[in-house]
Amino acid sequence: MSLLLGLVAMFSRLTSCTLRPAVFFSSTARLFDNELAESREKVRAELRQQGLTDRIHTTASDFNKKDLEALGVSFQPALKCHVLPDDVEVTGFPDKYALPKIDIQTITDRKFNVDNLKEISDTQVKAFLIDLNEVSRNLGSDEGMDESVTDTLLTTLLVQVLGLHNHPLRVRQHLRCRLYILSEPYVTARPEFVVNRGNTSMIVVEDKHLRTKNLIYSKGHGEAQMAAEILACGNENIRQIDRQTGVISDQTIFGVRAISSYFTFYKTVISSKYWDELDFSLPQQESVLIKRWPQRERPETGLDIATPDGRREVLEALARIRQFLLQ
């Protein structure tokens, strides 16, 4: 009987220890959500008092062109040399992944088998082609393709192909970022990948195919979300720099949008004055201009990594940004 009671007591202690952290984290999450809701309501009340719009969406995925207008953000078609770093010498270009003989017909073939490509023996290149095939052949699908397929291709590109996980650079995935308005956290974002180094960052946003509800005109065919995530991650980065050094300067942010196999590149320089103004009101004097290459808004006009020419352009663009970050 005493043995039975001892086992019951031990089980009770283990159960209570196991369950307690879950309750703690759940309570912490609710507390955080409540505090964030209170902060947002403070911002809305202050904006109304200033006679400004308070109808700004609170999550990056919900952003539309009206949100961008309120925050003084606009996009501009630009030449390649105005978006990508033009004054860097690219070293270590991942030439083996350019694969000039692998065309779009090969990549999108539903019977694609990398082992049939006898001229390719490198296992890393084979893994890259498998990822690319899975993404490309589902280009026009509405369903049946998991978000993780595109994530896997981008992870391969950033980590395996470009080596962005090596010191001093570090790729962080699904990093929680917040945009502060009137010194209160307001907009939340979780871009797929972020690389920060000092006042320079690269943000990567993706979607699994061209028929998602986010890729509509009112949302800039997905660019509104890109802008929100650039602002949120830029704001988090500038606040961290301020805490560490107390010195705030202009930020250079590169953006990469990958919709299925199509890639578009962006660049903006956000002045410290913009963040200063955002601490007291919506921007009235300062603004953010995001340059885009290739020049058109729709994602399918981007560079197609499934084609030899598009693949080399994408690899070169990413290599140039990497080199700029390393500087």
C-alpha cells in the first residue's frame, strides 16, 4: 500500500512539473497580446487626436496600398545598378549552381529524376535541382503545395549555395519584428528570412504560388506586405543598434521576394529622420522610397530561377548583396 501511495505521489509531482511551464507560457503569451492590444489602442487614440488616419493594419500580411500611403512608403521601378550593389567585387560566385544546360523544360518536367542527369555528380547541386523542380512544377497550382517547399528552396539558396550562415553573417528564419508608431509597438511581421549586419539588412519574403489571396492589386501584388516587413525589421534593428551604441544612422535594406520560382529584388535607404518622425506621428515630412528590379510590380515579371538566364541573374544578385553585407 505504501509503495502504491509513493508511486501516486511521484506521478503527481512529475505531472505538476510537466504542466506548469505550459501554463506559464500560455499566461505570458496572453499578457503579451493584452499589452500589444493596449499599445495599439493608445496609438489609434493619439492618431485620431492628431486628425490622422488610425486605420492602419496591425499585421504585415494584411497591409495594402492605403497603409503604405499613411506611412509614406512608395515603390519605384529601377535599373539593376540602382538596386543591387554595383561597386563590390563578387568573390566565391556559386558557379556550379548556374547550370546553363538545365532549361525550364527539364526543371518543370513532372517525371523529373535528378539521377538521369548523368553529367551532374555533385550531391549539393542535385539537392538544389530537386528543390527547384518541386517549386517550379507547382507554379500555377492553387493547392497541393506546402509552404515549406518554397522555404526549403530558399534555405538551400541562402545557406548551402551562398553560405550566409557563416560568421560574421547569420540567417534568421521567421524572426518576429515590430514596427513602432508613436513609440508603441503596432505592426507585427515575421519575414521568412532576415540577415542583419550593422545598419544593413536583407529581408526575404516568399509565397508558394501565384494564386494566393495576397497577390492582388489593392495589396500591390504582395508588395505591401514586403514594405511592412522591411519597415518592421528595420525598426527592430535600429532599436537594437540604439540600445547597443546610442548612435542611429541611415539604414540600407535589401528585399528579396520569391513567389514560386520568380524573384524580384528591392532596395531602400531609410533615414534616421524617418524613425524620429514616426516616434511622434505618422510621417509628414519624411518618406521611404523602395526601388524595384526587375521593374514591374507583378511577381511573374521577376527573374525565373528555373531558366538558365534567370538563375544566373538571381545567383549574381544574391552574391552581390552578400558581398555588400560582408563589407
